[in-house]
Amino acid sequence: MEKWKLLLTTLPYALGILVVKFFLSYLLNFTGIMEFSEVALVLTGGIFLIGFMLAGTMADYKESEKIPAELACALETAEDTIEQLTYNAKDPSKFNVKEIKKNLLTVGDVILKWLRKQESAETMFQTLNNFILQVSEMEKLGANGGGCGKVMGDIHNIRKLVTRISVISRTGFLATGYALLEVLIASIFIILMISKFKSIISEIIIVGFVSLIYIYMYRLIKDIDDPFEYDISKEPGVTEIPLFPIEEYLERLQKRII
């Protein structure tokens, strides 16, 4: 049912445009000032711009799809390195591996909560910094320096990924493109209002169908533009990037700690 949500919530807008057209045509007796066939080129221009905007937002969306898996891999690689560097330390008894893994679990939990808008970015970055400080303390206690450097490299990769998420979420694709698209859609609706149609059936089909397509595609592009727009009170929508790679890794880590 979730896949139909955007379409179903768009239908009232299209029906509203249709009602306005009927009000002008049959209550005010305004039959239009131009034939619809004369303005078909404007619709073609609108389709071209929608295709351009959709292609741009989809490029960011496809990149975003990779990020949860890359985050999960970076966290798990950091865990593997922690195992290795503590095992190969001069005195492994100095290190509480379970406690270190619990702190890594905290890092993953905070990142997940930040993605779901349950934690602030400041808290999330501070948690990453605290883990880096713990790795530095491990090196002082005799952990392998190269291994500690590798863990820090993994945390660096995690920082890059969450910063990229922040940029994608907080910036829209080409604001000037949105401005032109909005003007063009508004112009198309005005054209529909002042166009003549050969019959009432063609009027209903063309006005309703064109309105539905343009409003739906505009809302779809806006929705795809932020694929990390999670709402903690709802299940993720079909355009939000699934977070199951991170969730499943944290479950595996939790089992290994117990």
C-alpha cells in the first residue's frame, strides 16, 4: 500500500484543478481562448525539464543507496581490527575487548538514531570523537600502532559517509531548476484553464491526466531529493533509503558482545 501513497495523496490536487476548470467552463461560461493543440509544445518542454530534474535527483539517490552498506562495512571492519590489534598486543590482558566493542556498538546506535532524527549531529560527531580518543588510549597501553591507525582510518571513512548524508539531506538539487519547473507547471495549469476542448470527455481526460502527471512527478522529485527524510513516528517510505545493513550489523555485534 505504501507504493500507492504518493499517487493517492496527489489525486485531490488533480481533482481540484479539474473542479476549477469545470467552474470556469460551466458556471462562468468561459470556454477558453485557444485550442489545446496549439500549446502542446509547452507540455513537451515541461516533460523535458521533469526528465532533467528526475535524472539529477536519481543520481544522488543511487549514490545514497550505497551509504548504509558502506557504513555497516566500515563499522564491522573496525570491529575486526580491534579484535586483531588487542589479540596481538604485547599484553592482551590490558584490554577489555567486550567493553571496546560496546563503545563501538554505541557509535553505531548513535549514528542510527541520528539518521532517524532522534539524536543531533553534534552528539553523533562527539561520539565518534570519543571512540577515537579510546583508540588512542589503547595505543598507549601497547596496542599495535598500525592497527590503531587502521581503526582511525575506518572512523575517518564513517565521518565522510555521515557528512555526505548530511549534505544530501540538507541541500536540494539545483534550486534554479526547481524554480523554473515550478513556473512551468503553474503556466501549464493556467494554459489548461484557458484552453478549448472538443468535448467534455476530452476535457476531463486531458485536464485530469496532465494535472495528475505534473503534480505527481514534481512531488516525486522533491521526495527523492532527500532520501534520508526519516520520520520516527512512521515506517520508512518507499523513497527513503533502507537502513537494514546498519541494523543487521548492530544485531550481530550485540550477539558477539553477550
